[in-house]
Amino acid sequence: MPLSTNVPAPLLVRPRVLSVPSTRVPENVSVALASLTVYLNRGGTGAVNGTGPGAVKCPSGGTYEVGNVDAKPTCTKTDLGHALN
């Protein structure tokens, strides 16, 4: 039995692109210090300006402060030359 030459070409299907919601925070949004602890990976609490295990605190006794997402954190001891880079 001869093979048919009328075989349809394979169907080309475009892969479906799933839309993933953005997790990027707008630049004018204020940051809470408590929301940063999960990113510090310090063991213990990782609390900023805290005293417990893994706390992040200024070695000069200052206090870290955060503002908007687009601004770098600051320390109250900048007059002593303490800078956060």
C-alpha cells in the first residue's frame, strides 16, 4: 500500500507566556526596618538596632534609619565619619 503524500504539516504551537506579577516596590515607598530582617541572614533575630542574637547595630552606638526604597540607609553617627556603603 503506497504512503499518502497528503500528510498535513505538524502544527506549530507557540508556548504560552505566563504573566508574573512584579514584586518591585515603587521608589517613593517608605521602608520599615522590621521588613529588612529577613534579608540580613544574620542568624537569630537579625533585628536592626536590636540587642538580641544576630542583631544589626552601629558599632559606634548610633541608630540606623531608613527612608524610601530609593534612598540609602543612614546612621545617626555620621558626624563621626560613620557611613553606610
